[in-house]
Amino acid sequence: FNGGLTVKAFSEEQEALVVKSWNAMKKNASELGLKFFLRVFEIAPTAKKLFSFLKDDDGVPLEKNPKLKAHALTVFAMTCESAVNLRKAGKVTVKDSNFKDLGELHFKYGVVDEHFEVVRFALLETIKEAVPEMWSSEMKEAWKEAYDQLVAAIKQQMKPSQ
Ligand code: HEM
């Protein structure tokens, strides 16, 4: 992470790589979301404990949990949105929620740096497997950059609510 203080220029080409692949993946969004979070829990099984609704719904199998899938798709969509805004405005912005809320929420649930790294790894692997014909080191770098900038903005607000 660059700490979110300096913003690297995000090019039109990078934006196009993210948007193009996200558009191709969208039609399989549900399956993709499932693969994404299963990958996260495969690498970091203890991350399950962070999600309150997983503790509540013991009876529901992981892969049937709609909220978990929704979170996975939120991460996908917001990273894509971040790419668009990085190119347009030179910084990340979020539509429906602000970073203060997002930061406080993730702080409250005990999300730490390592979780963001695992999620980034799983995100990139999921994309690579979803669009192998498009995948390239440039595409990987573009998604990584958009994700890192988004996470940096969330992390700056990761403190208890006041
Ligand atoms: C909740 C976004 C990364 C764990 C949320 C919410 C949003 C969000 C919008 C509230 C609504 C919802 O549940 O969908 C993001 C974004 C991320 C990110 C944009 C990265 C770019 C992570 C990571 C973890 C995590 C790395 C931990 C592995 C959680 C938990 C909740 C949550 C535990 C609360 C769920 C509950 O209600 O129990 N996140 N998140 N998030 N997120 Fe994230």
C-alpha cells in the first residue's frame, strides 16, 4: 500500500482493463462472488469469525449464504468504481456509503491488514480464472492499484466511531 497519501496516476488504459473485465464477469456475478469468498476462507479460515451473520446462521451452508455473496460482489463493484474514479478524479470516491462509515464498520468487526491482503489475493485469482483470455500483467496491476487505493481510503478511517 502507498498509505493513500500520494495518488499514482491511473491511466485510461488501466480503467479500460478493469471495466472491460468487470463487464465480462458481471453475467456470472453470482457464481463469481461464491468462488471469491470461498477462496478467501480457504486461505484464511479464521476470517469466517468476522462475519456476524455466519455466527448467527450456523445451519446455512457457507455457499448458500446470500449476505456473504453480496459482500463479495460489493468488493468487486466498488473496486471497479474505484478504477473509474481514479482515472476521472484522481481519487477514489464511494457512492452509497462514505469512507468514515466503511472504516468504522470494518474496524468494529475486527478486520486487519492481513484480511485486506488475503481478499486482494483472492480477488485477483478469481478474475484470472474468470477471464483467462483477457488476463495480463497489466490487467492484474490495474485491478491491484484500484483495490489498493480503495483500501487505503477505508483504512484511513479505521478507528472507533465517535
Ligand atoms: C461489511 C465493503 C473488505 C469484512 C462491509 C460493507 C461494505 C463493505 C459496503 C457493509 C455492507 C455489506 O455487508 O455488504 C468492503 C470493501 C472492501 C472490504 C469495499 C475492500 C475493498 C473487507 C475485508 C474483510 C471484510 C478484507 C475481512 C475479511 C467485512 C465484515 C463486514 C463487512 C465482517 C460486516 C458484515 C456483517 O454485517 O457481519 N464491507 N469490504 N471486508 N465487511 Fe467489508
